[in-house]
Amino acid sequence: MSELLSVALVCAGTLLAQDCSRDTALDIIVSPAHTPMECLMHAQTLAAQAGLPGGGDRYLKIACEHRRTEAEPAPIIRRAS
């Protein structure tokens, strides 16, 4: 199992980038990665596949995260409707 995850957060355009997180994102796209370089490459692919329409109503924030172990609690993810 890979230890890294490429994470793409789709956030509202009105949200500051530093406030865009798993808790505040409108949607989350996750892909496993084996190395930091692969993580960055997957992140670019996720960004391209997201197909966000032009304009300032949404933007994409990319991050590489370490996969949580079973001993660690999973974060609570809320989605806006």
C-alpha cells in the first residue's frame, strides 16, 4: 500500500487559500502515490481531470499527504450541498 496520497480540494472561490482544507472543501479527489514525485504528477493529473469551469466561483488546491494508519482517527469530511 502506498504511504502518500495526492489530494485535490475543490473550494469555493470566496474561500481564502489558507482556509481551504478537507473540512471546508466542496469536494475532495484522492489518488494514491508511491513517491513524492508521483504525488506531484498525480496532483497535476487530478487538476486536469477536475474540469472546473472558468470563473472565480471555485478553485482547486492540491496537496500531498501521508496516508493515515488504522490507529489514527479519520478526519470528518463535510460536503456542501
